[in-house]
Amino acid sequence: MLVLASKSPRRRELLLAAGIDCEVVEVDVEETLERLEPPGDHVRRLATEKAAAGFARHPDRVVLAADTIVLVSGEIMGKPRDDRDATRMLRILSGREHEVLTGVALVSKRQTVVEVARSRVWFSPLSEREIADYVASGEPRDKAGAYAIQGRGSRFVDRIQGSYSNVVGLPVALVYRLLKGYPEA
């Protein structure tokens, strides 16, 4: 059975909805941005570090991990530090296009495979009241870019180009394609 190295309940839900069974193992990896690290390299590195941490605990299994960021005008937005940071992020996203990048890593005895999925998202303009109400709901607290497209944040999304599940936090079609190369998963 596949091991999902993640603290995100959404990633497990996405896999289960796609018929991919997994065992969840929480791993602790410092999610800091290295100096001058390009966004794609950042999510690729963190996904690989998370998968490697899970593999260290389950060396006879295939381990999946992911890392998601929001990128707008060159700024990488991970999870907000607090409600004030969430408010700042939502103000930046208001009425603009941004990109969601998710690094996906699979690690096994045989190989390590890492890819990055990219989706474009367009936000409607948000009023200060909408931002304040949304932040007060608590939903933005543990989400990259301070919103959940699968929750209340869906009302702010005008349209997307690319994988919806990527914006949630795990590009399921990409994961499925990668898993086809792992008969032991």
C-alpha cells in the first residue's frame, strides 16, 4: 500500500476519492525558502524531503509526498503565519491571476521521481469586508495562499486553467500517472 507522507487531510481525501488507498504518515520538514531558490525548485525540493522522511520510516514501501505554493508576481505564498498574514495575501490575490505549483515526489527502493504541476487561478476582486469575514472563518490558516478552493474560498475563484485537484493540494492525474510506474504501490 502507498504511504502518503503528509499532514494534509485534503491530500488523503483526494487520493481516496480517486480510488487510491494509502496509509498516512506525518513528517516534519522545515518549509523554508532557500536564498534565490526558484519556485519550481522549491516545491520539488520540499516534496522530495517529505517523501524521503516518510521513506526513512517505511523503506519497503512507495512513499508519496507533495508541497504546494501560490505564486503571484514573483512572490511565493505558502501557508500564512497568522490572520494578519492571511489578510495580506488575500489583498494581493484580489482581482488578480496567480499560479499554484505543487511538487510531487515518489520515493521507493527502485527510484525517486519528482514532478511539478502548475495551474493558473483568477480571483475576483475582494472587498475588505469579504477578506475580513473569510479570515475570521479560520479556513485560510493552513492553506497555501490563504484560501481553500474546495471550501468557502471557492466563491472568490473566477476561473482556473489546469488541474483543480492541484489547486486543492495534490494533482491527482499526475500522481496516478506516476504511480503507474510503481507496480509495488
